[in-house]
Amino acid sequence: MAFPVFIINGFLDSGKTTFIIDTLKNDGFYKQGNTLLLVCEEGEVEYDKKELGDYNVQVEVFDEVDDFSAEKLYELTEQYHPDRIVIESNTMWDQSKVKFPSTFQVAQIVSFIDFSTFGVYYNNMRQMFVDNLRFSDLVVINRCDNPEDLAQYQTSLKLINGNAQWIAMNSKGEVQEAFESPLPYDIESEIIKVENEHYARWYIDTFDHKERYNGKTVEFNALMLRSRKLPKGTGVVGRYALTCCDKDMQFYGHLCIINNEYKIKSKTWVKIVALIKYEYSEEYEEEEVVLYPVSIEKINEIEEPILNLR
């Protein structure tokens, strides 16, 4: 039997426990099944096991990562026969030691960020912070009373995880989309001109808002990469970016159709003007950006070739 697992991430006092309690008491699941709650970190807000028992919730607490073993978790499922499993994770644990039995199937990962302490963790514990966000389905930025303060982090956070839904919650519990700052270029112009420092913002937005770009023409500077692994007559144009540490550098780019008239070698810097189309990708099983060049001009390496988003 497979057990759906819901993982709640976040640093201490980010709002995980309050969210879990509210969900368990208000989602109505207790009327149709029982929940096994695995607590790996205890903060200021405590669980009332007796009260949660009224909602068909069984609570098990783990103090050490070594106790949180696949064997122990399997034993608990045999003991309680849960219909779902909720895990309040411990960000400070060595995640390489966290193992699930084969019967555990992760259904959703929700991560919480306390915006009042965000800067401290983001600047001093970046790798741990990134590891917690990278595979999240939903990211809740808690205690954020002024969403405009998030604008400076929008690009770097979205590059860490562009697939997640990001929401901001203020101290009153009111929710809104986390990132709504204006675009730094004219989306209505005949040719959308993306400056070097705005490339990452444009790249992310092509995924978030396909309706803005399909059929539009764009101009930007980028590095052309070519490989035999790519379809014949294509390349990828984009930029390298650092979102965490040097070893975390990744290339962010879009597929580009290269006609025979363009003799462009790999690792060449170019100024490209291209028509944007969205075409279905069998590899990713969704529509992806494909660039059809109007012109490609070789240029010298730009002043800051690597986007530093740390």
C-alpha cells in the first residue's frame, strides 16, 4: 500500500506548526480517514495530542535524525495504518540521512519562510536555504506585511524554484501572490529589448506568463551553446547564473533554431533578435519557448557574463 506524504519545510518558528494544526483541524480529512503526523522539530507552538486525537491524528515525535529511519517509519505505518502522512521536517538535520520506505509517496512539499528573519538565513545559510526550496510545490512567505520588500529577491528566488507557487502572508493572515513587481522592460514595444541586467527576470517571466510573449519579438545578449545532444540545427542561448555558491552555477537559456546562414560556434556571445514561439516538448511534456532568429550578431563577451544572484 502506498501512503501519500505531505512534507512541511521551514526554519524554526517560520509558522509550520500553526499551519499544520489549522490544516488538520479544518480540512475535513478526519471525517474520511486518519493522519499520521511525524514531528521532527518542536518550536514555540506545541501539539496537543489529545485534541488532535479528536481529529483522527496520531502524533510521533523524533528528536534525532538517526531515529527517523525507513525501518521505523515502516513500523509506524503498520501500527497506525494511516490514510495520509504529514511530516514537519527539521531543516537543520543532515538531509542525506533522511530515508523513506518505498511505500511513502511524496504528494506535496510546502515550505515556510519567516520574512522577519529571511535576510539572516538567506545571507548566512544560503545552501541550506536553497536545498529546502528547490523541490517545493508551494512556498509561503510568512509575516510579510509589505510585499514590495520582496521585489529585490524575486529573480533569485524564482530561479531557485520557478515551478512553485509563491505566496505572501501578512501578520493578519491575509494572502496574496508574492511577486507582482513591474517588468523592467516594455512588453508592448514592437521589439522587447532586454538589458543584460534584466535577463534573468525576462527568462523567468517567459515561463510564468506565456501569454505575454507568444508571437512577440525579443532582443538580448546571450551566450550560444551547441551540442550534439541537441536537435540538429539548434542551439541554446542564455546566461550562466549563481544563485547560491560557485558549484551551484547553472545555465538558463532557451532553445534556438539556427539556420545554415548563421555560422555560430558553441560558447559564442551573440546579440539575438528572435521571434518567440511556444512549442510542445516531448522531453518536458509541456510547451517550451523556442526562439526563431530574425538576426544573430556575434559580439564580445559582455562586461558581467555571469549573473550573480547571491
